[in-house]
Amino acid sequence: MKSINTFTTLCVAGAIAATTSYASGGSALQKVMKDRGLNEKDVIRAAKTYNPSGVHDKYVVFSSGGQSGQVIVYGVPSMRLLKYIGVFTPEPWQGYGYDEESKAVLAQGRIRGKDITWGDTHHPGLSETDGKYDGKWLAINDKANPRIAIIDLHDFETKQIVVNPVFKSEHGGSFFTPNSEYIIEAAQYAAPFDNEYHSIEDYKETFRGGVTLWKFDHKKVVL
Amino acid sequence: MQDLSDAGKGYSNGWGFTNSFNTEMYTGGIEEGLPPNEAGMSRNDTDFMHVYNWKKLAELAKNKKNYKLVNGHKVIPISVAVANDALFLIPEPKSPHGVDVSPDGKYITVCGKLDTHASVYSMEKIKALIKKKDYLGKDPYGINILDMKKALHGQVELGLGPLHNQYSNVDGEIYTSLYVDSQVVKWNYKTLKVIDKINVHYNIGHLCGMEGKSADPQGDYIIALNKLTIDRFVQVGPLHPQNHQLIDISGKKMDMLVDMPLPLGEPHQAVAIRTSKLHTAVRYKMGTNTKTGKTHKGKTLAGQERIERKGNQVTVYATLVRSHINPERITVNLGDEVTIYMTNLERAQDETHGFTVDNYNVHASLEPGETSTVKFVADREGVFPYYCTEFCSALHLEMMGYLMVKDPNKKYVSATKLKMKTMTKAELQAEYDKVVAVNAATDAVIQSVVAFLKANGFDKYPDVANLVTDAFDQYGQIPAQKKKADAAKKAGDMEKAILFEGMIWQYMVKTADVGIRAKDNLVKHISTKQSAAAARGDIAFDEGGCSGCHVVGKVSSGPDLTGVLGRHENGEKWVAEFIKHPEKKFNEPYVKAMIDYFKLRMPNQHMSDAEIKDIVEYFKWIDENANLF
């Protein structure tokens, strides 16, 4: 008789435990929402962007770094930073600009014999196969000093910098053609193509804009 | 002057499109009393979109008579491009910014900052006009102009300051940034209808879709790259971070999900790619110059470390591996030109070593397998520590050495030697025996892990197999050290024998470190899947403090809990009661014996009934996989 009683009690206790667990799960969330002033929409948005530890993002974003002269890498939807890639600017953590191999890359970006140790990165472009991103190369331009850099997505390092020999500034780069045959780079401010002085009065005759097509070897880093 | 560009694709493959501004060719001159550039350069209602055939231009550039060399660079003059039907102009709303080709290449959308409309050009119409040589006229440089009206598919009023466009996976769907309105507008470039608008914070420039400018846009999200942040984040002084905002575009209405501050520079444009399309390496082939991808001339393997001198040129061939830099002392003369080639001998993932020589403004980051060079003139006399700058291991701090720069014209007097207490022969023997015993015990642990890995087919799981390879790389260093230790012992140099035995232990610890990680990963692969309740119980077990005394698979400060449910009559009930109120069972003979043995009493951790239920489920999962612990 006694044992049956105990059995009954346990069953009831189990049922209560299950109910409590459900309610306490709800109230823990409600407490956080109350403490942080969040509404239901906020919680859904948080859940749409939250990555538990070890979970990777669906997309990777390569953003220009503007005046930092770098490329910023972050994940979507978590919007969490993954890396800053040194491109036109020395970056000490990666030793970029502090060991000989990376100094040689930065030296490719010299203009008329002068080091230019900053850049204004504007438009990153991903290499394409049949007009689709193939995840192999990233190109980025420097608006201030007309240059394009190539980053290898195999290791996220800058491998090459090329200087436009005729532009004095640029903007419309770096856009890959559909099978990465060329990278399009358009000038920004019109200026003489040569390196001589020309009067502003001769603007219509000697100041020029242009579009440069850089031949791109999809297999090797040679522009 | 030129602005943004895009390459044609699909239907427009072979063509390029570039916006221009200042077709007025105004040159400013505030200092001479003239109106500023901003007024003179935006006077006309339209500027020109340049439409050019890059395939034709590339062909033209092969023939010398088609180009001029300027600064060694081939420049095709306007006249040649025009004569070969490779360059045309089409009027576009003034001061344009974005020019974006649709995924199929049939439409080109242009936004002018000062016009509230977006203009959608039809590539089919453009091609037809070119074919018929239907031109409106020529510009002063002789470039044929196509009629804007005849080339347009249509225009749509979007709002103030439209700038850039991105596409989604929905046919005809396009997203445009509105700088002045601080909005993203979703519309259809085929039906020319506005669908939805969302506010962004503030003054958006570019926007980034997921592969949104490729032939294969993915939809899902749009990121607004805002120019101003104002009040969005904690104030950090007058210079504000930038604000990238993630917008969910999977529903009918756009939904702003989250803001992200970007604290270094003002990003302009971003591109997004599916993570699954990136295939990055975690290590290089040993001795790679990562900038060229070729084998580095300074590649140095273990045992090849050396210092070479030629006149005042000193070349160091060094290696780095947990936890030492070889060589550990580099002595040079004042004025020597020093080149240090370094190879990171690691193969383990994420085992980067950094390298600097203090006060010499050099730094390298060496990823596994990489060879790099630092170079400097030793122009200051003194002693300069060098060290690994990336925390790499428990003995990272010890991973150092000295650059000693001597003035050859100076005489150095040696300082008096401090007398250190020496150990007796018996003390040395005792220390040696102790070190050897510790090594034997550590090796036994390693062997048990190895046996487990082999018995459970570790090589079927690449992540585990990689770790095992790394572990054996470390373990493989031991015989050479053992040889040295035994030789020293034979020669009666117990001091040295102890140090080499100590080095063996270092390698064993590194082996065990990676080996145990491999074992944990393997268990995850081969164990049965935890039920939701068991997974919750696993967490409750850790968070409730149970794991402070109980280690599954081992007797620790408390008994091993593998099989605990089978140890008692009505095991599940007994365990649940014991967790709930342990004190009620302290007088049961079994519990009493445990308390006597461990000199500890099971504490009441005040676990809830639900947690206890989950922990019992976790114990069931342990019993299912008892052979793995």
C-alpha cells in the first residue's frame, strides 16, 4: 500500500517538475527582456544574428577600410569582425611592412620613387568565373594614389600592388570582368597623363580621364 | 572626370560602363573670385555614361599603331576607340554615382546624386542603336552620343540622393541607397515599381547584398554602409565610428536586424560571398615565402640552423617551434648588416609565432610553415632581447634569445662570476631519477590515448587525423633528445642529462596537449547523439558544479559516475534523490564508505527537479558510450 502511495506521489511530482521547467524557461527570457528593455521583435532579431560559440557565419564580407588603407573582414549575419588585412598601409600584427617580404609588396606601390604608406581603399572586387564569385582573389583600389592591390583568398594576404602609370587619382575600381580576364579601373579627377606641369587653361586639351584594363592572370598573381 | 564603373556580364559581356561628371569641364578658382567647383561642375542637367567594348579595346592594344605610350603605358586615344566602335556616350542624370549591371546583364541602373530618379538603361536598346548607328550627335572630342530616351528602359522616382544598387535572388528586385533620405529602397527595375523603404542611420553610401553584384545574387540580407553614426553608439569623442547595419530582406518588408560599429577608417564599399565558397589554408608548405608562394631562399629545417658571416654581412638561418627560437644567441659587431631568415616549423593549426628584436623596429608574423626575413643594421651597441610575440604555448615566455652587439674597437672586461651553489652527485642522481619517472608516467598517458585513437579508427575523421599528425610531430622529436640525454649521462654530465630529459618532458606535454584534443574530438564523432534532455543535463552537470569533483571516466575527488545508474536498486530514482537531498543518505552504508574514502561529502547543490531529470538523462548517455570515457 505504502509503495503504491509513493509511486503516485512521484508521478505528480514529475508532472509538476515538467510544468515548472517550462514556466521557468519562459520567465528567464522574460527577465532578460525586462532587464534590458527588449521587446519580442528585438529578441527575434537577436536570435537571427546570434552565433553560439563555434558556429560560423553563412557569409563573409570584405569591406574597404577607407583611410586605414586596409580591408576589413567580418561575418554575416553575426556582424562580428574576423580580420583586418594590411594592404596599402603597414600593419604590425601581421608583420606587414616590418619584414622584408611584405616590405617588398609595399614597395611595389611606390609612386615616382616615393613610398606612399597610406591609402584610401574604396571598392573591393571578388574574382569571377562565369560572372559568379569564385572565392579566389580580392582586388581593392586606392583612390588617393591610383593603385590596385590583389589579395589571395587562400591566405588573406596582400600579394601584389600595381600603380596606374598615367592616372593621378582614380575611383571606379576594382571591377572584374565575368571570367576575371581584366580588372577595370576608372580615373577620378582629370589630370595630365604625363608627369609634367600643364596650365589649368589647357584643361580641355591636356587634362584627361580614362579607364584602364588590367590584364589579370587568374592562376598567378601577375597583373 | 570618371566615377564608378561596372563590367557587363551575360547579355552585356564584353562591355564596360563608367559614369562621368563635370562634362561642363569647369575648373573652379575660388581664389580668383570664381564660383567654386561644386557649382560649376553640376551646372548641366546631364553628364555622360561611357559605354565601351573592352574586348575590342584589348584587341586594339595589340597593334602598335592603335596606341601611344605614356610613361611606358599603352594609351588608346579617343579617336581610335571611336573609329573602331569601341566607345559611346549616353546622357545620364547629373553628378551620377552608381552604375550597376543586372545579374543577367540586360539592364544597367544609374543613380544621380542630385536627381530623385533612378535611370534603367536597356542593353538590348543600346546594342540596337549602335548597330543602326543611330546617334544624337558627337561630343567635342568626337565621341558618338546615343539618345538617352531611346536607350532607357525607364526611370523611377525613388527619393532624395539615390547612390548605389544591389540585386537579390528575386527576379527584377533591386535595392538602392538614398543618401539624403537615409533610406534603403526596394523596387523592381523591370516593372519600375517601388516596393518598400526602410530608414537607416544615417546617410547611407554604398550598400552590400549577398553576392549582390554577381550573376548569382543570394538575397537574405542587405548591409547599409552609413556615412554618419551620430547617436547610434556610446560616444567616443568627436570622431565617430562608422555604422554598418544588417537588414533582413527575406520577408515582405525589410527588417533592420543589428548595427555594427567599424572603428578604423571610413569603409566605402563591401562585397559578400558565401563562406562555403572560400577555401583557405591553415598552413603553408614548409619554408614558403607567402608573398610569392615559392620556396623561400632562407628556408631552414631543424638541424640546419646556423649563423654565416661574410665581412660585415651576418646571415642567420633560424627556426621557431614551441617553445624556442634556434639560435638563442646572435652575436654581431657594431655596424654589421644583419639578415635573419626564420622558418616556423609548426604544422599545428593556429600555431603562429611572432618575432621581434627589441628596439630595432622589426616584426614578423610567421604562420605554420612560413619563412620570413627581418633585416637591419646593428647600429647600436648593447644587448637586445628577441622573443616570440604571439602567445604560442605554456612556455611562450621562455621563447626568447639575445642579440648581442659588440663594438670591435672596445675591450670588454668580464664581470666577476657569481658563485652558484652546486648540487651533490646524490642530489643530481635523485633529480634525474625523478625526471625520468615523470617522463615514464607521462608516456604511459600518451600511449593510452594513442591506443584509444587507434582502436576507434581516428584516421576516418580528417580533423582528428590532422591533430594526431601534429601530436606525432612533437612526439617524433623525443628520440633525438633521448640520445643526447643518454650520452650526457654516460659521460657523467648529470646536469645536462637532466636538462635533456626535461626537454623530453616538454615534447611529451605538447604531444599530450594535442593528443587529448584529438581524443575529445574523436569522442564527439563516434558517440551516440545526445538527446535534448541529455545535452541540457551535460550543461547542468558542469554549471551545477558536479564536474568540480566528478570526472567522467576517472576517479577524481569523487567517484567515477560511469555506470552510476546501475549501481543502485531503482538507480534513476536513487540518483535523483541523492542529488536533491544528499544529506538524507549519508548514513546508508555505501555512501558512508564513499565519504570515508574520499574524505568528502556530496554537497547539496540545490539543483531543480528539472535539472536533476536532465542530469539523469546525461548519465544514461554516458552509459551508452561508457567505452569511450
